[in-house]
Amino acid sequence: MSQFIEVLSARGWGTESVAVYELTKENDFLLILAYHTQGEVIYWKYLDYEPARSKEIADYFGSVSGYAVEETPGASGYAGYKDWFIEEYDRPGYTVEAGMGENPLPMTQFERIYHDNKGILVGGMTQLR
């Protein structure tokens, strides 16, 4: 099992992390989107890893969503799915922080979050071609 799973297990994450790891290993994803809630920002880079077109695609995602595009802050701990995917596969990975406010975000934000993110979801399927 990878260091990614070991780190997540140490943090108390469980079977869902293993399931995502196994799903990724069983497929040939060209890019991944990891969704979180808080900040309306897209994180695209992991340390010095910068897969081909990753910044260009991140900028596209920012333009269709209105979200800021930023490098991953050091305080994040670099233990997320996006970070592991970028390092493991040298392919683009993104953490999308959707919505604003106190977690859990209220359902009243759903329509706005969906509106802001549907271009990212479609772009995730089309921007590598």
C-alpha cells in the first residue's frame, strides 16, 4: 500500500481513502478533481511537480468558475489525494475548494456552487484533448 494511504490512515481516514486509492489504481485517469468546501479556490501544484498543461488547465478552470487559482499552501501538509496523484502519475490534479462560509456549508449554496463548478466538471473531461 502507498505512503498516501499510510498517511491518511494515520490521520484517522478510513475505507473511503482506500476505495479512492484502489479506484485510481484500477483506472487510467488523465486528471483528477478533489472537491473540498471552503474558499472558492483551485489548487493545482504539488511541491516542484508541474505536469504538462496543469497550469493552463487550472487557469481554464478558474476562468469558467470565477475561482482563484493558487499553488498549494505549505500549511496544507501535502497529504491529499491531488498531491499523491500528481506525484504518482505526473498528471494534472486539482483540489477545488467550493463555496464559502462555515462548514458544513448550507444547502442554500448548492445552486451557486453547481453553477460555478459545472464548467470545471465539463472541462475535466475535455481539456486534455
